[in-house]
Amino acid sequence: MGWLAKRRLRTGPTAALPAKPDPEELLRIVRLADPDARMDGGDIVATDVRVCAPVEAEADLTGGELEKTWAVRVTGEGPLPLDFFDRYLAEGLAFRLKGLAVCRGEVSDPADDVESGPAVILPVRPTAEELAPLLQPDEEDEFTFTAGDVKAVLVSQKGRPPAVQELLPFATELTAIELRGDEPVKLGALALELSEALNGLVVDRWRFRVDAAEDLVPPA
């Protein structure tokens, strides 16, 4: 069964986990990425994707990185998922459940990705005056701001992450404030402050909703 499971897993991004996740906990985490996610038998159905029930897989799925491996495969329901939602979902699950991500035969540890930080998604593009209490403008770039050693960039949000769908009835074009820095908890605290002040929502690099600054730190 392990060989067959491993063969099937090659058809979609996979979260390779060191322990079998509880179904209710798995659903709770998926709902951070898509609040409308629901159980369908042993699987979870979310936007454009199916999160397959965990199966035990052979250790070489991760090149032997995990002594024991439970694999959660993410497959598209119909057309290819938009905006890499399937891959982000697998990586976000792996991050929160102390696992690894497997995509197109490549194994990665999402906890090692320090290049991307959280983003604050807003229904309306803020003015420099509205940002002033928390961010200072960069003299060389009108779309870049700073807060000490934290860099913030104001950009048009590409796509519509399911995690922020509650903003969509009030917005025609979402805006993102992307934060960069070396301290995840510090970035998270600032993102939550900006979200509170500007009526937005905070998401992490995989577009999972963030409700506490500690959500940006890998679990112990």
C-alpha cells in the first residue's frame, strides 16, 4: 500500500507529516486558507481543490528526511487551481504540522523560507496619511514604507485569496501591504496593527489567515 500511495502522491502537491493529523484539526487549518472548506468523507474540499485523507507513505517520499511519513495530497477539482492555491495549501499545512512539502518531486521545508513575510490585505488602497501612524514613507519610492528595520511595500493584490473573501463584497480591487524583515513575530504584530487600523485582514506567505503574531513562527 505504501508504494501505491507514493505513486499517487506524485499527481499533486503534498504535505508530508511526521504524524497522522486529526481530521478536525486538519479542517481547522484548511479553513484558515478557505473559510468555506468542508469535509467530504475522509477528504476536505476547499476552493478548486481536494485535500485527500492522510495516508501512510514510504520514507523515501521525502528522501528519508522523516522517519515516518503521513502524506496529505492536494489535488485540483476540475481546472487547475488558481494562483497556485494547491501548492500554497500543501506548504501551509506542512508548516503548521511540522512537516515537509513535496511538489513535482522536490522536497522543501516551509519553515526555512525566510524571504517572504505576512501581508495585510485591504479593501481600499490607503493613503500615505492613513499609514503615517505606523509607517514612514521611503523618500525614493512612493510605494515603499518603513517601520524601523521593517520594510513595507504597497502593491495591488494579485488574485483573490479565499481567506479574505469577506472583504470582497466591499472591494473591486484588493490592495496588499507586504512586510519584510528578520523577526516573524515583530512582523506579525505590525501586520495586525495595520489590519486593525485599516479594516483589513492578515495572511501569511501561503495566504492562510493570521490571527496572532505567533502564527508566523514554526511550531515547536
